[in-house]
Amino acid sequence: MLCYNLIGDGMSLIKDSVVGFAIGDAMGVPISAVPREELLKKPVTSMIGNGTYNVPAGTWSDDTSLVLATMDSIINFKEISYNDIAKRFCSWAGKKEYTATGEVFDIDNTTKKALVKFLKEGETAVKCGSYEINSNGNGSLTRMLPIALYCHFNKLKDYEVFNVVKNTSSITHANEVSILGCYIYVNYLLFILNGKDKYASYNMVKCLDYSDFDEDTVAYYNRLLKTNIGNLRIEDLKSTSYIVYTLEAVIWIILNTNSYAESIVGAINLGDDTDTIGAITGSIAGILYGYDDIPKKWLSSLKRIDYIEKLVLEFEEVLS
């Protein structure tokens, strides 16, 4: 059994990763769904506004909103309550809480259906997620950062990590493909949080025991787990919202860049699901390179940064 220990940089890791996540999200929002070919001709390298959703520069999407809602639930309960997390997701979707500008946009259909089921049918949260094979977007992957931090600072064992990840994903995405993608990402974060470099962490993820998952499910991740994803050509990558492709793109970017800014610029200019790929990349790059490596111009443009940092401090206090 693996055991994750509290070592290394301490609580600053939470600020590094959460703010890193929000910046990556906001950088990607204006160019969401823009094709890679267009972006490679004229790459985006600064925090811009308008674009796909016609929002001000520094506006983050549902990705950051759901991360903040998850954090807020853990802050209030001092542990993970799946039903409370779902209630807070509903407050985001219905009451526009946890948003950057009082506006909800970019909610995926699988998440929407699960929250409707939770609200209208009174179903237990972990039974609301879709089991359908065509419901494997990255909607649960994008809100796993607080779960990884919770597992790390509470020193959960590997079977406990698996159960928490499975249940949290199942609030909206209950298919095994989604759960496995979340499990891979959380473990990659955990290895990095424990001081391993990005290459060693990737190799350790490839060596994990995946026997709790069906062989056909694991096969969806063969490029990530059986080869070196970092060696692929950019043309071989897809950067859509399909969870397998999202995870491949994120880890490819992380392995092929060497600073926070380089990681985010690389991630968002892959095109397509730019906000989510930017956000997840930002969570990892934030830990690897630290808050101080985030460009100051990007930080100054981020909407409600004081609110985000306030939640970070409260989250730190709960996990300390």
C-alpha cells in the first residue's frame, strides 16, 4: 500500500495549485473551442477578454467555480460530504454562487443532468452521475484538485484515495473511464505534492495497480500508461473535452514545458477545450513552479482573486 505523507513545501502548495488552476482557466476561457490551427498561427500569450463567451479578461469558468465549491464544502464540514458538495454545485448552477462575474456559462450536459437528478429526485449524490459510455467528458476531472489536496494533507492510503475519487466523480460522472481518469490525475498530483519531479511522478503513475478497473477501461489510457506520452508529436494529440484526450494533452504539456507561463501558453494554444486544459495544467504547473512564477500581469487581471485567496487560507486552516 502507498501512503502519502505531508512533506515538502507545506501549505503554500494549496495557493500554488488553486491560483495556478484559476489562472489557467481564465487564460483559456476567451479562446474556448477555437481550432488549434488558428491559434498556432497567432498564439495567445496574455490574459485577454471577450472571445467565445464575451466576458471580461480574467473571468474563470465552471472549472474554477466547482473547485471553489468543493473547497468550501470541505471548509464547512472539515471532511468530504458528497451530498453537501452536490448542494453547492446546485447553488453554483442555480444561484450563480462561486462565479467570477455573477454569470454561469459552459456547464456540460452530464453535470447538468446529474444536478437536476439530485435536486428533483432527491437521490444520494454519489448515485446521480451518468454511467453511459458517451458521458465521459472532463467534467469531474476538472474538480479533482481539492480532492487531491485533501488526500495529501490527510495522508490517505491508496485504497482510501480510490474510494474518495470514485465517489466524488460519481456525483456527476460515474462511468469507469471517468473515474480512472480522475484517479490517474489525482495520483499524479499526489506524487508531485510529495516532492517527486514531473518525470518520476509520471513513471510512478504508470506503475500503479489498476486491477480495481476493468481491463477494457484501462485500455482507453494505453497511450498514457503504456507509452511515453511526452514523446508524441503535437499532431498526435487531441485537446477536446473527452477525458482521455484532456488528460493526455495536460501531461504532454507538463512534460514538454519548463515554467508556469510556458505550460499555460502551451496548453491553451492546443485549442478546443482550452479553459479546462489550461486549468488542469495550471494546477500541476502551479505546484511545480510556485506562485511566484505566475506572471504578475496575469494575477492582476484575475477576477475575484481576493475571494479565491480567502478560500485558500480557510482551506489551509482546515487541512493543517
